[in-house]
Amino acid sequence: MVYDDARIDYVKKHLEVLADAIADGVNVKGYFLWSLMDVFSRSNGYEKRYDLFYVDFETQERYPKKSACWCKKIVQTREIR
């Protein structure tokens, strides 16, 4: 498993701000991550890993990162932890 705690912290902070905005009456419709899995980027090629699933570009195997498990818990519990 890829331990991407920095990504979890980043997304958590954004979700907390969105929760505050909703509490203040803002009509928030959704939140989108960059991508479900690692992708090719024009600026970074295959070097920078962006999202919830690690992709082995040699075999095309996909593996959930720690952030994927964390996001799953948020969806299931509807609580930001």
C-alpha cells in the first residue's frame, strides 16, 4: 500500500472548508479529486502520482493507496475524520 498521508491531509482540509461553507448556507453540489488513479500528465509525464489508486504502468495493475481507504470510510460514514 502507498502511504500518502499528505494527500489525505490535503483533501481533509478541503472537505472541512466545504463542510463549514455548507453550515453557512452555501449550496455546495460536490467535490472532485483530480483523478481516480494515477495518470499521465503533460507536464510531469508518469513521474508524479496524483490520486487514489497507484498504477504500475508496466503491468497496468492498480493498487489502492491509503487515501482510497480513507475516502471509502468518508463515503460510508459521511464523517470527515
